[in-house]
Amino acid sequence: MISHDSEWDAGEMGCGELVVELRARLRALPAGATLRLRALDPGAPADIPAWCSLTGNALVSAAPPFYWIRRKAERSTSEPSLPVG
């Protein structure tokens, strides 16, 4: 079994709503923490890895309906930010 710091059962929540809630839940964890997610949505096996890739969070393991996601490290304050607007 893969160790994790927190877990969330998203049940049959659709992926659009799921990723919004997933983002909030990961942000509440410290950098490097791992969340175990249970997602039953049929699109989750494709959507969760894609979301992780887009956001920089690491998909540690996937065994649908379970996914272990490690929160990315905080961005360094010395990194330039993207222009707004």
C-alpha cells in the first residue's frame, strides 16, 4: 500500500467539479504531501493524469478508482511570475 497524508472519496463526482475540489484540497496540504483520491467518474483514468501533468502535481500511482497525488513544491519567490493581463 502506498502511504498518504490525506484521502478524499470523490465518488461519482464529474471531472470538471472534481478537479476544482481537488485543487482546493491539495492546496490545503503542505508541499510534498500525498493525497489518496477515490474517483469513480468514467473519465477519471484519463483526466486525473492529464490534470496532474498540467498542474505540476505528481501522480505517484494510479490503480483506478484510486489515485495517489503528491502536492507540488511551493514556487520559489525568486522565480519570475507570469505577466498579468
